[in-house]
Amino acid sequence: MRYLNHISILLQYILPHHFLTWCIRSITRIRFAPFKSTVIKLFIHVFKVDMSIALEENPSAYPDFNSFFTRPLKPGARPLSNAPGEIACPVDGAISQLGEITSEGRIFQAKGHDYSLEELLGGSKEMAALFEQGSFATIYLSPKDYHRIHMPLQGKLQEMVYIPGRLFSVSKFASEHVPRLFARNERLVNLFETEAGPMAMIMVGALNVAGMETVWAGNIPDKVNWEIKKWNYQDHSAEKTIELSHGEEMGRFNMGSTVVLLYANNRIKWNKSISAECPVRMGQHLASTHQSEG
């Protein structure tokens, strides 16, 4: 199995990532009922998807596979950690890594691998300065997980940056063998101001992830020309102000991937019960602000 994983990583250096992902995007939007219903039911069986918590439990009711994959959950399916100062987990998934950003501005990826904060943020020295010696968490969403992304805290959007890149797999094996993986893949940086100071929620694309959406801008790769693009939301005009409440949906992955969370130095403290490779659910207590401890 390990040998096959190595072959898979090697192929990813060669294969046309974006063309393959475009193909997957097209397939997941096929509405021919016999095809899409068969694929959805097979996916549920293979990945043991719990449909009892889905708002629509009937697999055949979804118009296409992508609608099923980004399905909403029933109210109350994911209780929100909302005590004063508590930071909620933004997604279902598993913690890949979490901890502190080093004094050299490096973020731990896996044994033997790290990457720079500045590179992750598209080369922005100004944004990187906000998170010097801060805290990070990397959360991997597997195929069976709920794929909508929610706000860990109430936040006002300051900036959104699309950064083009490769589309390597973001599996555990890939993160252990592809150097600087999260700083090389296509990604979307969403910078918010919160009660815990600046918070970046970075949506990392991956092989077969056929789109990264936000609730305010839709599917981002449809709006860019494969170059870094920035949107500024700080002019405070009523029509551009975007403020999302604690636990509110902020985006989704069309197919699965990874979220990287960044907080400033000495602003949050991770929940001691959570560590690398720990499964998490959207809404559970992920961290606390230092203000709440005072």
C-alpha cells in the first residue's frame, strides 16, 4: 500500500491537475438521474456517510452529486460551542497539525516538512506580520465529512486573496511527502477582524476539489485569471461590509480539502483535549480567547 502511495505522489507531479479537476467538476454536476443516483448511493456505501443528520436524507432527491456533497445538515446536528470566549471548530474533519508559528515564521506541516507563513499568504509581508509567532491549526476534510465551512467567531471581513497554485492531494500521506504542500496548492485567504484580533481562514484547494465558494462571492476560481487577485472589504461602505456571526456559514468546498486557521500572537489558547490527528466536528470547542481566561 505504501508503494502505491509513493506512485500516486509521483504521478501528481506529472499529471495535469487543473484539467483533471475540471473533469471532476463536470462529472459531479451531471443531472442524468440513473447516473447521479447510482454514484451518490455508491459513495454513501463506500465512505459510510451518515445521512440521518442530512437535512435531506433521501439520496435520490439531490439534483447532482455536488449538491449531495455540499448538503446542509439538520438544525442542531452540530451544536455550537458559544460560551463567552470559546472558538468553535469551523468544519468537520481531523486535525492535521496545530500549534504555534515559529519565530522564523515557519508553520509545521508534517515530520520533516514545514513552510513559511509569508509564502502561505501569497507573499504578503503586511498580512504575515499580523500572525508573527501566532497560532495555527490545519484541519483536513475527508470525503465523508460535512463540507460547509462556518465561522469560529463573529468576524468582519477585511480582505480576500485568491492565490493560484498546484492541486496536490492533501491526504496525510501527501502532507508527509510533498514539501510545502499547503503553500504550493491553490488557496483562498479570508482575513477577518474578530474579538481575538485578526483571524485568517485559508481554504486550500486539492486534486479533484472543483471549486472554493464563499457566501459573499460565490465560486472563486470562476472569477480569476490564474493570478493573485485581492478584494478589499475595509472601506466600510454599507454595500461592501461583510460581517458574519459566530457559527454562520462562510463558504464550502465542492469536493473535499483543508482549512488552515491563523491567529495572532498570544490571542488564543488551543483546547487541551485536541491534538494532531484528532477527529473534530464543526461547532465543537477548538480554542479560547485569552480575554475569556482573564
